[in-house]
Amino acid sequence: MISFRVPPKIPLGIIFLVLAPQSLAYAQLAENALTLSSVVEDAGKNYPAIHISQEELKASAARIELARTAYLPRIDAVAQFNRGTRNNVFGSLLPQAIIPPMSGPVIGTNNGGSVWGSATGVLISWQPFDFGVRSANIRAAQAQRDQASAANFRTQLEVETAAADAYLSVLASMQARKAAETAVDNWEILKRTIHALTAVELRPGADESRVDAEKAAASNQVALAQQAVDSSLATLKKFQSATVATLSPQERLLTTIPVTSGDVPFNPTTNPVMAEREAATAENEAQLRSIRRSWAPQFNLEGAAYGRGTGAEIDGGRLPGANGLAPNVGNYVAGINITFSIMDFASIHDKAATQSSMLKAVKANEDLTARSLQEQFEQALAEFRATTTIAQNTPIQVQAARTALDQATARYKAGLAPVDDVAQSERLFVQADIDNALARLNVWRAFLKLQYIRGDLQPFLQEVNR
């Protein structure tokens, strides 16, 4: 059975008529009956994991636009109104954010009187070039978008494959239940025959007790098979968003096997997992480029216009009323601001070394993923070939077991064999019947796994719907 990691959340209801006899379940094909293709389509559109990955893809696309905003100029505006004293002294202060700055001449007094003050201004700053830092950040964001897109494709592929596998599991358990029910019917027929023989004292009564025990064991197998049906249906439910009337086993899945050539070449890059690994490599390469280009001078074209207002006079006097509440002196300035953090070299060098190691790791992971996918493909192809051979041989086993059962039954009726021979032949026939019923579904399951590793379920669905 194929195993997939799909988040088991939000189970949605489906009504399946599985308690009816198997023949009725196969005959009841309503217009809204659930087929394998409809299961895959519904899961691929409505399963919650798909919606999660789609929203993550949208978020990664938005991050590209966010990275591009770094090319835009920066415009800052400020307006301030205050009232405070006007005392000023000579001297210097180290850069800090505690003491408010003071402008104007030293008036030589220490007066506690306050005046109004105001200021308003606009600063425009634009970085014309950055030695490739911003473009590298955009490429990193684009690689994240590509990785999210591949993850979305991978999630959809996993969900659709898991839904198809769940459908095949339901069919397999229903086939096992059908074979177990047939065994119960066969034991009931044999019991009637033995009862008639024991009634005329042609067979001992212990034979009838033995058949009762075998029938009880077969009934237990029916109960276990019904449990398997219910369990597999519970798994299938979570992939469906709407209730349906019936489960429609497609006869092609039960009577034929897919035909494919083992000579089809396999390219690991067709699997979305490889696309994720390649996008992760591209993202780390872009991040390394951004780090290496970040140790460089920063050139900013800047222009400012501002106005100041004050209620203080140059001789230390104070203007009356609301003087100073509105700016009455204006200035403007334009120029280029060049900054270079020289001592950042050491930290940037260490960051680049760290990022370089991460890049080598993701490249190695990419190579490892390619080799792993190649291994999985060859194993799946071997499984497909083996199950195909088994499916071709199981009808022969069924026919041989049926013949052996008929012969053992005839010998028992003629008094030439004990009931143990009949019981053994019946068990072998039931097992051969179950193996034959499951053999074709195992081929389809192996074929599904093969196409999953290839990264495309369309060949599988096309083969199912032929």
C-alpha cells in the first residue's frame, strides 16, 4: 500500500451503501456514484491541504512585490509644535536619543520662561544603485515563489494520489469481503450435503460439527473483511467535500490490468520534489550574492525642505502671544549622502561563509533527492512488473483450487476421503479467490505509485477511463 503524508484534518461526510450485498453494490450505479476519477478530482480541488499551499503561493508572490519596493524613493514628512525654554550653551554631546537638540545662539542667561516653537519638513531619499543587493533580494523572493509553486504542485499530487489509493483500498477490502461471503455460502451448501448423509448414517455426525466450525471461522473472516471496508471508507471520506449516494467500483479495475512499457525513461526533474529542491538552491544562491554585495558604500540622493518657527528673539527676549506656533523661516537643501560601514567586513564575511555552507548543503540535498527518486522509480517499476506477472498467474491458481475442491467434495460424497480433505481444499480455494481478486488491484496500485513518482497522474487516470 502506498503511504503518503497528508494532514488528516476536516473529515467531511460521505454516505456509502456498503452494508448491502456485494452484488447489489456493484449493480447500483447511480448518476452521482463515486468513481476513482471523481475522487481524485474532488480531492485535488477541495482538500484543505490544497488551499493551504495555494495561499502560501500567493504570499510568496506578494513577497516579490515587497522586494521590488526597495527601488522606490523614500519620502518622510514631519510636523512639530512645542513650548519650551530657550536656554542654549556651548559644547558638544555624543550621539544619543535622550536630550532634545537645541539650535540658536547662546544668550548667556538661565531663564525659565518658555516660548512657542514649530517645525515642518519633507525629506526625499533615493538610492540610485546598490551594487546588486536589491536585485539579488528580488531573485531570492522569486525563488521562494518557485519553491512555493512546486510545493503546491507536490501537495496536490500527494493528495490526489492518496485519494486514488484510498479508493483502491476500498475496492480491495470489498473484494476480500465478497470472497469471504462466498466461502460462508459454500460451507452452508456443504453442510446441507453432509447433514443429508449423516441423516441416513452414511457419514458420522462429527463431520457436520467440523463443517459448523469451518463456517463459523469463515463468518469471522466476513466480520474482519467488513471492518476493513469500514476502515478504508473512513479514510476515503476525508478526501470528499460532498455526500454521494453510492460507491461505484469500476469494472475495468477489477477485470483488467494497465498496459505500459518499462522502457519509458525517467527524468527526476518531472517530480515536483525536485522542483522544490532546485528552487531552494536558487534562493540560497541569491541570498549569498546579496550578502557578498552588502559590504559596499551606500549612495543616497537626498533633498529636504523645511520651515521653522520660534517665539524667541536673538537677544533672549520672548515674542508675545502665539508667535512661533507657525513656521515663518524656510530652508531647503539637496545633496548626496555616502555611508560605508567599514567594520562590517568581518560580520559580513562570516555571514557569507555560513550562507555558502548552506548553499552546498541544499545542492547536496538536491542531488540526494534525484538519486532517491531514481531508486523509488526503479523499485516501483519492479513492483509493477511483479504484480503484473502475479495477476496473470492467479486465475490459473483459482481454476486449480476449484478443481481440487470439486474432486475432494466428490471423493467425500463417495466415501473415499475424510471431511478434512474438503475443508483443506475449501480454504485453499478461498485464499486463491481472494488473491485473484486483489491481484489486479495490486497492479493498479503499483501503476499509481509509478506515475506518482513520475510526477503526473494523467497516464493513470487515462488508463482507468479507457
